[in-house]
Amino acid sequence: MCRHRPACPSVESADREAAHPVVHHPEQGWSLLCNGILLFEDTGELLPDGQIIVPHRPLGSGRVVTAAQRRPARDAA
């Protein structure tokens, strides 16, 4: 399917998401890659054989949220 030189990674490759987009619809949140993968904005994938890859976007340190610490109650005076 890919006519790029060098050829894009195949569906079986670990770096399959590096393939060139042939159709890109950011307003709808998806791109079709030249290796036949539908890549979604949330990093989920639909492979050409119908297999679903769940979203796998890593959280960067700037996006990690921790619960607020509870402050000890002050004595009412």
C-alpha cells in the first residue's frame, strides 16, 4: 500500500504509527495512515484486519494530577 521510499513501517512493526498520513481529519479526530491504520486523536488505533488497539498515550509529568493534601483542621477559638 505504501509507495514512499523508504517504505513506511508495516502494521506488524512496533513503530507502525510512524507511517505517513494519507487522509487527515483533525476536526473529527482521526487520520488514515498509508499502512492502512486508522489512528485516532486519543492514540487508539483500528488496524486493517479490524483489531482495536486501545489508547496508549503516556502521561507526561506536566499532566500528572495528584490529589490535594488535606490540611489539618484549625481549632475553633
